[in-house]
Amino acid sequence: MSVGTGRGPEPRWKARIDDLRRRMRERKLDALLLADLSNIRYVCGFSGTNGLLVVSPRKAMLLTDPRYRDQARREVRNADVTVVTGSLSGALPRIVRFRKTDRVGYEEDVLTVARFETLKASLGGVSFVRSAGIVEDPASVKDESEIACIGEAARIADRVYAEVLPAIRPGMMELEIAARIASSVRMNGGDGDAFDIIVSSGKQSAYPHARASRKRLERGDLVIMDFGARYRGYHSDITRTVAVGTLDPRKRSMVEAVRQAHNEAIDAVRAGVPAQVVDAIARSVISGHGLGGAFIHSLGHGLGLRIHERPRVAALSREILRAGNVITIEPGVYIEGVGGVRIEDDLLVRDTGCTLLTRSPRDVVIV
């Protein structure tokens, strides 16, 4: 399957709404309220920051505010658009007719208590049914249009790394590297950063989510760079580690453990494999190097309209990898007072294996 540049294939809008309505029938729902903006975008294409989508067996309606009047009418598929002044939740009963016998699904893992209470008060007696996963499950298997977007986001990340790596030198501030990454993402066609850029060096690299600081790179430092691009709403996520000036034997053993774990985990990825098995393979490799206690996070996660989504690739995951999942593989080891090493790539799960979407060299470069 090609993941080339250009506009690429059109999302399968009708298939998405048809599948959602099938899932609603299975749960005996008369209507579904979607408030999560990623779920709304997946179902109908709306990319604004304020929306409420109501789906029934025969029609769907997006509520938004006047700021998005033209944008919604340009973007939205599968639904009618209604522009509301004031609270979307409060306006709902004036626009959509519910019966007291209706079973209305909602995203219990998304709605705040305050917004849920507003909905209950405004809809007056309908039966609310928890519906977590009703969109996230099908959305975890990407169609051709989504693979194309994630593929382009991955290529942008690769170009960014190729541009930034030669500029890294002793004495640079972590913040300077992060700024170069952010600028390069946009100059290479990204809509913006996939998340807050991580650049951590020296002892700070032992903290997996350390943020870039004014610390300057010093000889002997390990430097972790974790970043990604957004492209048409879809995310990439890549991590590379470099060494400043030298790589001592202890740090070299950390690098080798992570590199071997990364390679063996990727070799194990294919449709039908439990996600926890892939995590266990990487964890076993790192433990075999005597560093099991230094691998302190899960192996990976799904990618899409969210930077973290299903399937979770972790020791406690109960999910089975499916063809069309896009996941990260990101083993790491972290030793306080010494530093950390992490290597992360994005890959598309297939029936017989996987395809790497990020292709930057994974060797730890000495700068």
C-alpha cells in the first residue's frame, strides 16, 4: 500500500458512520453523544475546538459555535451542521428531540462531571449508557487515507531529524535543539508538533519525560530527542539518542540493550500477536543485559488522531494486534545519575509482519 505524498485517498466517511450505527445497534442505543474532538473528527471530519456530535439511526448533527460556521460547513461529512450561541450542551434539547425512553450513549472517559450533569439536566430523564470505546475501537484500525497521513507525518519527522542532527554540538542548550526541531517540523510541511518536544541531556536524560531546559550539552552526555509532527490531524512519534563527544562502556552497553530490544520487538510484530507478548520480548532482552529494572515504561502505543491511542503495547495490555494498527515501539533504559537511552519508531501492523513508517538511522551517533 502506498503512503505517498499529495492529497491521498479520501477517508471512507460512509463506512465510518455505518459501522458506528452498527455498534449502536449492538449496544441498543437510540442515540450517541460524542464530545471528544478526536472522535468527532474521525466520524465527521470536523477539526474545530468546540463541537458536540449527536448520532441517531437515521441522521447525525454537529453542534458548534459561530466561530466555526464556515469551517464546519466546509469540513463536515456524515452530519448536518447547527451553529449555536452559548452552551452546546444546554442548547441540545432545543435542537434534537429525545424521548424519555431513549438510551443515549456517552463517553464516560471524556465528559467532565460538570458537563455530564448539564446534559442530564437538559435532556430530562433519558437513560444514559456508558459507551467508552465505541469509536476508539474501529478507529484503531487505519484506512488508506489515515495511513497516508501518518506516513507523511513520519516522513516529516525523518526529515527533521536529518536536518537537526548535523547542527547538534557541545555547548548547545537543550532549548535551542527543541526550537530547531519545532521550526523544522513546520518548514517541512507539518501542521505543528505532535506533543511537547523532549530534549534531555546528561543526568536529565534519565527522566523519560524531561522537558528541554537551558542546560548546555557537555562531553559524555547522552541526549534523548523525542518529537513528532502533526499532518492533517494525524501524528508521528520518533525518538533518537545521540552521544556528545564520547560513549563510555557503561553507556555503550545501555545503547546495545535498547537497540537489540527494539529490533527483536519489531521482528515480533504482526497481526494476531498479543500486544503484551511484544512488550515481553523487549523486556526480556533488556533484562538479559542486566538492565530490567531500568526499563520503566510500556513498550509502545497506538498512533492516529491522538498521540496515544489504542492499542496499548504494554505488559498489562489485553489487546491483540490487528492489521491496520499503527503503533510505536520505544524501549528505553534510564539510570539515575548516568542518563538514558530510548529508540522509538512508528510502524504499520500487517498480516505477515509490519512496515516501518519512520526510517531515520537508529544508531546512536556521536556528535
